[in-house]
Amino acid sequence: MKSIVSYSAVLTPRRFIGFLAVMALAALPALGAGSAKQPVRKDGDPSITIYNQGVELMLAKQFAGAQAKFEQAVKENPRFAEAHNNLAYTLRKQGAANYQKSLEHYNTAIALKPKLAEAYMYRGVLYTEMGRKAEAQSDLAALQKLNPQLAKELTEVIKTGKEEDRFYGLASKIGG
């Protein structure tokens, strides 16, 4: 019996599946693997809009409002490392009563994105404020490999015990 389907037609579905696989792999970085300095798009993720509102409030030093936005962003997307980092920052800026909760969010941010230098920067500041210099030095060592400029800033905080009133290690807005 003679086949009416050509050999190349039989391969077409395989080629199509292969094409889809390549396209899916190419799209993976767009799902949230970027750094805080050069954020990537996370299309369709409702937590992005909420997060960006939090960034605006945080930069305006409205920490309680920013905290609420970052908490909402984390609730929408628990794997959003930058939101955990900025939530930790806003908690820390509201006083020592929030340090433990802040530390938990820095740890979560680092667990989710181990190369998120900004989280090491401000966790190191938090450790310094808590009098835990050895842990601050450990974060400094990690930061020296990830971002030498932020490492210089953390070195100064560890040395002086004072944080300048500038934003060094915060995750910025994300396009989406």
C-alpha cells in the first residue's frame, strides 16, 4: 500500500513541536529572571502594577503605604523576589520592631533569587543595625562578588554604623 503522506509532511509536526519548544525556552527570561537594575517584563502578572506603585511610594519615603503595596504584590506572587526585598526595606525603615519580619523577607528574596545583590546590600545594613556584624560581613563577602559598588556602600555602613539617606540597593520599577 502506498502512503499518500510525504516523508517531509510526517516530520512537520515534529518540527512544529521543536519550534514551540525553542520559543518556550526563549521566553523563559521574560518570566522574571532579570536583575533589579535591568528589570524584565512580566506580562500578565497583576503583581507588577501593585509592585510599581509600592516603588513610587517607597521612593517618596512613604514607607507604610509602600509596605502595604509590597505585601499585596507578594500575596499576588509569592515568588516575586524584588517585592520581598523592597518589603523588607520598608519594614526596616519603620523601626526596630520590624527587624525580624524584615529579615525574613530579605532571606526570602535571596532564596528566590540568590544573585539579587540589592537584597544582600540591605540585609547587611539590617544586620549592622541589629549588632550582628559577623552576618553583615558575610553579606559583604557575597556582595563583593555580585556588585562591587554596592559592596563599597555596605563597607561604609558596617564601618560607620550609619546608613546614608540614599537608595542604593532597592529593586526598581519593572516594565509590564
